[in-house]
Amino acid sequence: MPNSFGHKSADIVRLPEILIHIGQKLTPPDLSSCVQVCWLWNEIFIAYLYHTLDDSKYSWPTIMSEYDSEDAVGKKDEKWIRNVFAKHGHLVRHYSVSWTLLIHCAYDAGTFMQLHSISTSFIGMKQSMRRQLNLRHRMGLMEHEGRLSYASRCRESNQGALLSPLFAGALKPTSAGWNTALEQEQNWEAMQKFLLLVNYNPGLRKLYLDLTLKNLAGIQDMDCIYRILRVLPELTTFDNGFLEVDLNRLLESAPKLHTINFAVTINCTNLQLTTSYQQLRSLNVNNFMNSLTFFTLLSHLPALDHLSFHGFDIHSNFCLDGSKILNDTPSRLQVLRFHSQTNSKDHYIAEHVLPWLPSLTEFRIDQLTSTIAWAIVRHCPLLEIFEAGNDESLHEEYTNPPFETDTASILISGCPCLKVFDGIHHEVDAEKMITLPIVCLALVVFRCQIRGVPRLTPAEQTSIMTPESSISIKGEQEAALRKQELSRDVQQRVLDRLASLTHLRIVDLGFEYRDLDIFFGHGSSGRDKAAKGDYDYGSPFADTLELSLDSGLDRLKTLTELEVFGFESLDHRIGRVELTWIASHWPRLKVLRGIHEDKMLRVKRPVDDHKEELRKYMRTLRSNISHGAVELE
């Protein structure tokens, strides 16, 4: 009987519908293999292979580092690259470029005309091995050999030819630096070719310009940029780290633009809107903003639902006319993120900002104070995500103790929609964790310290274990035993509250303070002291949860969705028995933080044999669980 199954399998792999579905799932290396199978596969898979071209991934970095070497001649050299671009450039929809040569190749090919996105990164900073050798040679030449010094070369800035009248008076050349005259001319042309490439793609939807474009040339007249943007009617996303554009003119030029990210510093005057724009949904500004500008943005951008910036300018008076500017109409803003906001404006934020944001679902600020917390509870009932600063170098927090340590409980007991509390520097008092109502039963992420747990001191622990020899010792033992019982009761009740949050996927209860410069000041003396062990880096806090089975760890068996569990800085008492329990009761656990290998950048610390032994044992139980420290920015 013929093998009908084999025939059917062969027929299946020839069905275009099946191949198209497969092509959407494959990576470029796999697609590269597929296009070489047969004519049909080549015809179908080639479009997927060149759909996205990113010269920082897969084989492109190797090709570009060697394209001008003697070994590459006749193989994957510049001629080969230009042929590939000429043949397949019409298939590319997303182009991410960092090599200057590939700007020239894409423009010269004339086939990159159907792009949906263009992005740049590290332009002018990547060079082939041959060019690197030539650069080092030029840098090694001495002035007395008739060569100009680097300072002299930086004053050179020859202007090349213009490729289009569009750039007349618009561009300014960069200084020569270590570049040759030819390389500087190539950079000058590359900037024009890049902008023309953007101009020739009217279907462009996303444009990402990073700061390194300044290595090619500068922009001294922004009119040419606005003219280019006007021919991009489908542009929706503009990620800009290069141009100091005017927000009014930008929104006028791109009527469908809904997402703007200013990675470059923008002057507040460039953010002052005079007309309302319905299209913008998301705005990220890489600098501080005065409050007048903030309210003006909310007033003129009625569809804005995401706004992030450093914070309110501390040098300007706070605008108290927000209600007038907003015409007594609450904003529909859903996400407000401050990246560097100090507590100096908390009162104004609480009384003059948050009341106008009833739709807020996500809020970020470095430190949550009670002023802000109570305002959120009062005015932002839909809040789902709170994120605090996650920076190990919050210098003021360590040098000057924070005014308030327990503010997390205000949100936990007052925000019923809260799903994420991400504030590893913040604390919840154990007694409050027990007594206050927890209304955020859908909580998924809890990254916060639980402090204030009564734990035995080393002396009290010793007294319990010391045989009775006197009435005074007996009294100390009884007191220590009562405290031990109280500690167990408090811990079990705290763990019961955590256990009630059955949707939790991430629980981080502490982190280790790694930036030793904070404690010792800058310099080698502090680091030497730490290296000798005079500073107890990584030692646990005395008033944290124990997390042993005896203290109630098994009460967390309800957290079957848990994926990350962190207990850095806790006096956790976790041993083999606890790890065995964790491995069997948390089937989805992926990351464990607390028995990881210490990695110190500034000092060399001895290996923690106990942590290493526990880590090895855990790997015998669940090899799929990774071990790492809390990720601090």
C-alpha cells in the first residue's frame, strides 16, 4: 500500500497558505535557510526575510565589520550589499540602521520606497575593522610630522555639495575631528540621503531619530524638517533624540501623529501650544516642565492619555489657575509619570494636579509621601499601577532618612483597582499589614518591604538556648520565649494577608544596598574598608519576615500564580526544607532573589558558602528557576 501520509506531508509544505503562516513565525536565520530550499519557498519566504532589516542583528554586524577587507572581495563586500539592496529593498518595511554605508546603499538603490518605519542608532560610531585600524593610525600621527592636532582638526568643517534644494541653508557640517576629508564628505551626504529616504516614503508610520545623527551633520533651519514631515500623512509615532522641534509645528505637520517621545531636551517654550490638537495620545518629554505648560498641554490635547516628564521645575512658581486653564473640565489622562520629581511640589501636585485626573490608572513618582498617597485615594479611584523610583543611588534617602517610611499601606487599603505596587524602597509596617483592610484583591505585583516584625536579638536567641542557671537567666528566657511567640504570631498573620492576594505573580520583599559610595563617600578608602569586611554588606535587616516553614511560609501555598519571589535583605532563615516546599508549591516560579551569587563592581567580597550551597540545591529541585538580584536602575 503506498505511503499516502508521506505524499500528503509533501503536498502540505507546497501549500502557499501554510507556508505564509509558517513564514510569520520564523526568525531571519531560519528564513535564510528556507529561501534556499526551492523556487516556491524562495518566492514566499523572501518577503518575510527582508520584511525587517536591522543591521545590528544576526549576521549583519559580522558582514559590516569585514565588508571592505581583502577576504570579503567577491563575497559579502560592498558590491554584494548594494546588489542585495537593489534586488530586495522593495520588500523592506522596517529599516533600522546604524552603519553610515547602509544609508548610502539604501538611498542609492532606489528601492526602499515602501517603508513603514525607519530608526537610527549609533550612527557614525560603528566602523569596519579596516577603518578602525586607519583611525588608530591617524590618531597616532604626531604634530611634528606635519599633521594637525586634534584640536585644530575640530575647527575644520568643510561643507559638501547639496543633493537637493530642500537642504539649502538647512544643514551645518560637523567638525572633521579624526575623520578624513573624504569621510567628512560621506557623512555630509549620508545625512542628506537619510532625510531624503524619509522624504521618499510617504507611507512611513514610525520615525526614530537618535542623538548620534549629529555625527553626520547638524540642522540649523528646521523648516526643511517640517516640510519632510508634511509628506508623511500616515506618521503616527515620532521618537526624537536629535531635533529640538516646536510641538505646535510638529502636530500641524503630522495630522495623524499620536505618540511623541522627546529623548532630546526640549525647551518649555517649544511645548507651549496655542491650538488644540485631537490626535496626540502619548507625550514623553526628557526634561523638567513648568506647571503652566503642564496645564496648557492638558487643555490643548484633549485626547492625551499618557504624559511623562522629569517633574515640575523647582525654580518657577506653581500655577494655581489650573481649573481656569482646563475650563473646569477634568482631563482624560490615564498615565502620569514623573522621572525625577522631588518632594518639593508634593503639596501642589496633591491639591492642584491630581484632582483633575480622575481617569488616572498609572502613576510614577520617586517617593510616595502621605500627601500624594491620600490625594490618589481621594481623586484617582481607578488607579491600577503605582511605580516608585527604583534607583540604588537615591543618595538623599540614605544620607537623610526619609520623612515617612510607611505610605504604601495608604494605597493598599484605599485603591480597590490597584494591581501593581512597585516600590521596593518603600515599606509597610507589619502591624498595619495585619490590621488595615486590603482592598486591592486583584494585586499582581507587590514590590515593597514589610518591616517592624518583632524578631529576637542575638542575645535573646542565646538566652533561650542557654541552660537555666539562675533566676535572672530564667526571666530572660521567659521574656525571649514570649517575644518569639509574638513574632511567630505576627509573621503568620502577615503571611495570611499576603496569601489572600491569590493573583500575585511578583513578590519582592527587600533588596540589598550595593552602592557603597553612598555610605563611604567617593574614593578608595571606603571601598577598601568594605573589601576588608568592616562594612556588613548584604547583612539582613533585623525586623523583617523570617520565611521559614516554622514561621508560616506554607501559608503562602495559595500563591500558585507566583513567578518571582525576592527576599534580599531579609533575615529569612530559608534552608533546604523551605526550598523543597517552594519548588513543589509554586509551579510557575521562574526567578528567586535572595540566594543568588553576589556581584560587586567596586569591591571583591568573599563567596557566601551558605548561599552557594542553597543555590546548588535549588537547581537540583528546579533547574528552570533563575537566581538574580533585584534589578535596580
